[in-house]
Amino acid sequence: MVFTEQQKKHFCRMIEERVMNSNLTYIDAILECCDQMNLEPETAGKFLNSPLKEKLMVEFEDINLLPKTKSQLPI
């Protein structure tokens, strides 16, 4: 499936809205959007923008799926 730039932006916006409105994690929101758009989750990474990828990396580090790359100060 080939996405235009506008469709990529729409896909990322859908994910961000689901996270904010439904209190989902980023990975759950991505999977829901993939399901809604009949898109394979393996190909979704090609359509994510950089800020969304960063947020996903932080989420994976928090649940120990990726090693922590930078130390965070406790807030």
C-alpha cells in the first residue's frame, strides 16, 4: 500500500488523537489504527513521523522492551 504525505499525516494524527482521547498506549493506538485502515502492523513503521517514533521508543523503554538509552530525571 502506498501512502501520500497527507495520508501519512492523517495516520499519525489518528494515533495521537486515540492516545489523548482513549488513554491508550501508543502501541495499542497504532494497532487499532492499523486494524481500522486494514494495514499490516509491520508496515505501519514506514508511516510514522519522527515525534511519534520517539514517543514509542520512550514507551518501549518504560516497559523494558528496549534498553534505556538516556537517563531521565524523576518528576
